[in-house]
Amino acid sequence: MKIGTIDLGERPLFLAPMEDVTDIGFRKMCKRFGAAMVYTEFVSADAIIRSIKSTLSKMVIDDGERPVGIQIYGRDVASMVEAAKIVEQVKPDVIDINFGCPVKKVANKGAGSGMLKNIPLLLEITREVVKAVNVPVTVKTRLGWDHDHLIITDLAEQLQDCGIQALTIHGRTRAQMYTGEADWTLIGEVKKNPRIHIPIIGNGDVTSVEDAREKFDRYGVDAVMIGRATFGCPWLFNQSGKELSLDEKIDILEEMLRINVERIDEYRGILHTRRHLAASPIFKGISDFKQTRISMLRATKMDELLTILEECREKLKEV
């Protein structure tokens, strides 16, 4: 599979762009274990234009994580075009446009999945961003606003006509948010459409490499994107068949912490990493993990968090 000239191999697995989740340390670990493409946290076009420091810091990428995409969202043509030009200077391999985020603070302002209520504007933004930059432009969206407006089969063709080089489809409507089950049927229909020639990437409810293989086999997608199941589990992309030990997994989480503190700063690096630690299923065997989790989420110093992880390591040896 290729996006533009980027060869991503056969049946690649992608790490979904996720706010407050896909920090640089996490992306690098996911890449190490087999993620073919990773994405930064999504960033607001308006914040990029205003040079908001916290937003610009999310766009810092490392050559070791390539190919890497930066995902942008906004609600008007001019700001999205200007933001895309600024993002291009950071030299991502791909610029992805978010037409899928369902959260109220984004969608209710007409951005993200809110664009599914204004298809002419959605298409104009896409067309103009494609024209404005030289890197491949891709789109991530949903099946439609709700089950009365399942528009993705037609929308996919329209987006392709705008010049995008790949399309990621999350198998839910905006109305579903993250509830219910992802419906991959329409994703499969888009892929089977003989008029579609760009890669189709499926997303939604994939929790393992085995799940991803089933999606490839059943729906014929070109790639599978994995999101929430990766929280605290960058090794989820591991396709080697070799199961990592708990010691190895804790080592990986500690390395994530060190990378984030080094590349971001101690406060924000810890803030990002402790979310992964608190969500990681590897600690479920600890009998009093609720209290340990609270300690993780309250930690403000790297040494403090490393001490908690080492205590977890010892407790898991007793399980």
C-alpha cells in the first residue's frame, strides 16, 4: 500500500491520531513495535495560525518515527489553508484533515465531524488544502452525522475527486460518539466501489493484531487504524508472535516517560505518560492498583513516577 510515494508495505497497521494520547514517546514505541504510520495529536488550525505554544509543541516530530502524519481541524477554508502551509514547513510525511472528531467542543463549532452537516464546505476545504501544499493530503471521517444520513459511500468519491491520497473511515456516525459497535459494512462497500482508487483505511473497535487481520480478510481494506486499544500498550502492534514479559513492558513504559520528558518537558511529559500508565492493562494483576493508579495520576516528578513503576514491577512478581 502507498500514500503518494510512501510505501507502507502490505496490510499495514496505523496508530490513530488522538488528543492527549499520541505524544512523541508513545509514537516512537508504537513505531518500534510495527506501526507503519503514526500521527501526532490533532491540532487546531486557528491555534496553529496564532502560534499557540502548546499547539506548536504537538507538531514536533522525529525522523525516527517516520512516516508520520500531522492531523489538522478547523471550520473555514482560509484558516485551514493557512494552517496547512504552516504545518508543511514542519515536514510531515502526510497532512491529514479531521472530519471525524465527535466531541462537542469541536463538532458543535462546525469542525471535526461537525463538517458532516456541511458537505459543500467540507469539500471546498479539502480541495483548497490539497492545492495549497505539496505533501500528500488525506482525510479521516465517519459514516455520516447519524443513521439517517449515512453518506460515506458518496462522500468517499467526492473526497477522492478533491485530490486526497487516502481516506480513513471510522465505522460510527457522529451521533454514536464512541458508543455501540463500529459498523465496518459501509467501509467495505467503499473499498469495493470500482470508482475508488485511493487507499481505504478502516478504523473502529480493533483491539488486537488478530482483529486487524479479520478486518483485512473480511472487508479488503488497505490498512487498519487502531485507536483506543493502544492506550498504555504500544506493543499492541507487535506481529512477531513473541509475547513480551511484564518486565519488558514496564521497561518500555519507562522509556516512553524518559522520551517525553526529554522531548517535551518534565511537567507535560509526565502529564502525557501517566495517562498511559494509568490505562495500561498490565497492572491489573496488582490487588491494590486503584491506589497505585491514583498515585500515578498525581505524580509530578519523573523520579516519583519511576519509583511507582518499580514498585509495580515488584508487586507483579508476587502475583
